[in-house]
Amino acid sequence: MKHLTLLAAALVLAGCSTLNARPKVDIAEPTYARPPVVSEPVVNNGAIFQANQYRPLFEDHRARLVGDTITVQIVEKVSASQKSTSSIDKSGKLSAGVTALPGISSNSFGRASAAGTSSNSFEGKGSTENSNDFSGTITATVTGVLPNGHLLIAGEKQIGVNHNVDVLRFSGQVDPRAIQPGNSVPSAQIANVRIEHSGRGAQAEAQGIGWLARFFLNVLPI
């Protein structure tokens, strides 16, 4: 009996964790990059220029190689609205009567008549509106360089105050031509952007629905 009680408690706890599961954002992992150990190639021509370590001397520092950092100006503003209206109206009328037949007096059909009417109407309206505004700054690390020169970046920022932790994670693909002076780039010019802003601690837990209330919300048909 004791084992059955422990098993039931474990199942209840597992169910509670799945009822209030946090939506996952596909952030590139890892969010840091350690430059790979590359053996120094043997230089036979005695040239100073080396293509794998080239950095222009007469321009601002910009991210180029794995392990470099870049500042991302997060400016995301998305709004969408949709409205629809439909209306259907249909009506019909039918009447029939018999006025005369051969060999029968016409007065006999004074009440021999039929009539019918029908109508059908439908009206529907719907609207959807969504708005999202996000701004901030994060410094990310170059985690990879594609064959076309584009940079794969990822970064994470955690700020802890008392018993609460604020987490900001970012990943995306940057075209080096979009990097502005000062080694910064706006998020609107980054491809495949993934942004996650979440919290940990008592403050974040207070904004969630309790497991018992969520259980009844999923079970009740209304």
C-alpha cells in the first residue's frame, strides 16, 4: 500500500509539471563560443598577410572570427490586425391555386389555394489584433562562420536581484555588411532571430496559474 501511494504521488507531481510546462524557444546552443585550437600553419613564403587571421587595419573593430563579440540592438515591433464580416440573406415565397376545371363550377374552388414562404438569414463578424513591442541591448558571441561569410551569433544575459533572476537569450545570423560602426547591428537586420525573455523565482511563479486550477481548466468541457 505504501508503494502504491508513493507511485500515485509521483504520477501526480509529473502531471503537474506537464500541465504548466514553459513554452520553449529554439535558441542556438551553446550561447558562448570558445575559439578552437588551431595549429599555426607553416609559412613558406615569409608573407606577413595570413588570410585566416586577417583584420583590416584602417577600420573600426568588427566581429569576423569565432569568439568575437558583437552588440545587438534589439528593436522588435510587430503588429497585426484582421477583420472579417459576412452576411447572408435569402427569402422565398410560393403561392398556388385552382380556379377552374372542366365540368366543375368555378365557385367550388374559392378556397382551393396554397401558399408558402421561407426565409434564411446569417450574419457573422470577427476581428483579431496582436501587438508586440520589445527593445533592449545584448552583446552576443560569434559561434560560427558560414561559407558565405555570414556570422552565427548567440548570447545570454542573466540578472539576479534577491530571489528573482531575469534571463535574456538571443541568437541569429548576421550579414557582416549590416554591422554598423561601433561593432553593433540592429536586430531587424538579423536573420533567423530567436529571442527569449523569461524570469525565474517567486515573481515568475506568481504570474502562472496553479496546477490544480490548470488541471480543472483542461478537464472541464467549458
